[in-house]
Amino acid sequence: MTITAAALRAALVDGGEIAVLDAREEGEFARSHLFWAVPCPLSVADLRAPLLLPRRGVRVVAVDAGGGEAERLARALELLGCTDVAVLEGGIGAWAAVGGELFSGVNVPSKAFGEWVEHHYGTESIDAAELARRREAGTKMVVLDSRTYEEFRRMSIPGGISVPGGELVYRIGDLAPDPEMLVVVNCAGRTRSILGAESLRRAGIPNRVLALRNGTMGWELAGFACERGAERRYRAGTPVSAGLARARAERFAAAAGVRTIGREALGALAADPERSLYLLDVRSPEEYRAGHVPGSRSAPGGQLVQATDAWVAVRGARIVLIDDTGVRARMAGGWLAQMAPWEVHVLEDGLTGPLEAGAEERPEPPPASLVPVAELVAWRGLPGTAIVDCARSLDYRAGHVPGALWALRGRLGALEPALAAARRVVLTSPDGWLAAHTAAEAAGLTAAPVHVLSGGTEAWQAAGEPLAATPGEPADAACIDVALRPYDRTSGAEEAMRAYLSWEIGLAEQVGREASVAFGIRSAGASG
């Protein structure tokens, strides 16, 4: 089945549920795509689509740039049980031909929403030079980095503290108890700086709150050095000021139309065959692993708001957010309710009742021949051993089994000459899971036995074996599985930073030309 671009434009604003999935790899997607399209690359479609589409009867439109990937994705979705799948006729070119906007980059709805928030709410900001001047003058202040702790450790503003965006309102009473203390929120660029700062402002804290204009990129472009390897972070556990944070979050969420429900009502939503339901736990990943509601996914609040399309693909779906005290869920929900026509709920007393511990469940891979690290150590020195790493290209660059070739799942054909000549093939990935899912594809390209490294590259490293780093290999142009950030590029980082910041700022104007976008608090029944 196909759908015209004009019909898709109408479907996006008719008030019903719909998902637009782009079949290309993330790096290809980032060049040009529809605003509401969500990446679902063919290489991982069988693993990603079930998470993006909790209800198989939802309308789904598969898109591409005319290379045939959308048709292949549609077939894969039908094999997963999807019953209402269409392919966009003429691909994204047809969308542009009927006046639809095409956007570059990734996480565009969240990025554009951040720019809207700054303009709509008048978020105050401070540039790098002024921040440096105030620091030197001894201004009483705290700099809070709203990215993930991993990102913070890679580079941060000197003296900053890691407080991912979803934690800010929850913990600010402990972090800045003095109302005279200036609070500055930063990220790498703009979105999480703006949303983090405005979260604190919307919550009504007495401190003056500023977003660091252009984040760590702006800091470095202004000639200041970032800190590497910092370990400062908020104190884990329930903050002393949790009660005050709850009252602040309740006001914010209620103003945005976020609803609260109990376990019984959640069961009714889950049983509704006509609506899609996303059950998302917005606490930290560590808290999620310690115990979570069965069937929920880990979606830390700050990350969820700034990269919503990593978790939610269905426009018009229901979203139920979970945490322990209700603060983090309400803050994330208040922003989600303004971003798109989702029906957003907070599960009251969400962690009462039976819980599951551990990481998210993943689809079990088909049985594979597992090879322990010691055996691969012996095989590496033998002629005819081909080692293939299925990790993300950037992870491969950072460190891989020496001699391993990089390959993208779904495109192993690029290595067919090497595989065909091999006497034995060993696949690996960070923990071996993706490699096991790739084994059948590899087996179709060689007569040699195909094995999977038990425990993956993590097990290799844990055994004390060396890793090889190749910062420029694969080359930037070959890293089609990811949208390269300025810091990921092997050259021209400063130019890329400036271009990235200009792109973020320009989204506000471009979104104004896309009729399907309407940010802000919605009246009851509004379709957006």
C-alpha cells in the first residue's frame, strides 16, 4: 500500500495516531527528512520497531529518499505483525514537492521545541565570556551540566556539576539552597541548556537562572578550555528538599494538562486495543535497574525531552511516566505535553507493587556458536581468521579487537570478499548481543563457520586483552549509522560547531513553515 504526500500531510493533523518511520541509516536520515519522521534503519528495524510501535495496528508510513528502503521496511513491519503500513510515494522528494518542509539533523522535534521554549518563555542566558568574568569576580554561583554523566565526563565547564536535566528541579533545593546563588545550566549546545534553565524558572525557584548560551561549544569557541574527566555529580538518593520539589512540579504539570492515574487506570489504558501506550521510567538508569515496573522502559527525563524520538514514534499516543516521588515524571510530562499532541499521564505511586530488577529486556538472538575470549586469542594468529565488529562506527573507532573489520548490520555485503576467503569468522559487538543477531546474515556470505565472541568486546577488554583505537577509521563519510556531532569529526570541529549552533537557532524559523507543528499548552481535545 502507498500513500501520497498530500494524504500524509492531512493524516498528520487529523487527530488520529500515526507513526512516520524513516528506513535509512541515521547518518543518511540526518541529511534531510520529515519533521515527525523517526529513524528506524533497516539494519536494526527488527529490533527497534517493536519498541517504537507498541500497538501493531497503528497507522505507519515508511519513508526514504527514493532508494527502495521504505518498501523493505514496510515488509519487515508486516512480518512483525503491523497491519496498517503504507509507503510514501516518491519519498521525501514528493513531500517537498507539495510544500512540505525537509529538515536536517536528528532529534529535530525536541531541538526545535527547545528553541520555541526560549522564545516563548523568554529564557535568560549568559555567554561564555560573561560567565568567565563572573567566575573570576567571585560571584556566588553553581554551574549545572544537564547532559548525561558520560557526556559530562568527556568534557565540561570547569567547576561544573553533573545534574542531568530530569534531575534539576528534583535536586535544586539541595544544590542551591541559598536564593542569592546564581544558577547556570549548560549542555554541549543549546537544547538541554534552555530546557534545563526554563524548567527551574517554570518551577519558580527563587534563584536567578541562566542558560549558558551555546553550551560547551560556545565555551570552547570563545577560547576557553573545557575540563576532561571531571567526576562531580549530584548526591544520589532522595533529596532533603523533595517535598518542595514535588509542589513545584505539580504546579508545572497541571498547567500543561498532565494527568495522574493509578495502577487500575493504567491497566485499562494498557488493555485499550485502539490506542498506543508508552510506559517510560524517567529516573536514572541506575535506579531503573534497581527495580522498575514490569514492561516499562528506561527513559531518563532530561534525555527523553531532548531526544523524544528515541522512545516515542506514534503521534497522538498515550505516554505514562513513572518515578518514585512524582517530581521527575511531572517535569518531563509538562514539557512533553507542550511538544506534541500526546496524552501524557503520570503514574501516581508508580513504584508500589511488584517490580523487576535489571536492564531492559531485549529480544533473544537466534542460537549462535559462541567463542570464548581465550579461543579468539589463539585464532587471531591463524591464517584465515576474519573478525567483524558490528558496533556503532564511533564505538569501533574508540576501541576494537585488533585486526577486526567494521561492518554495519544489514550491509555485511561490503565485506563479502573477506568473508568468502575466510576459514573462520568471528563476530563481535559491545556485549555480543547485536553480533548474535547478525550471525545469520554473515553465514549467508561465507562457507566458513560463523561464531560470536562470547560477551563481546567488553569481555575481551575485561580479560585484559588490548583494544585498537582508530580515530579516523571508518572515515567520517563512512559513518552512515550515526549523525556525527562536531566533536565526533576527525577534522573541522570548530567549523562544525559553528554550523551546528546556527542550525539549532535556525530551526525556530524553519518550523514556522511546517503546518503540522504547533507547540504549546493545548486545550482539551486539541489535535495539534
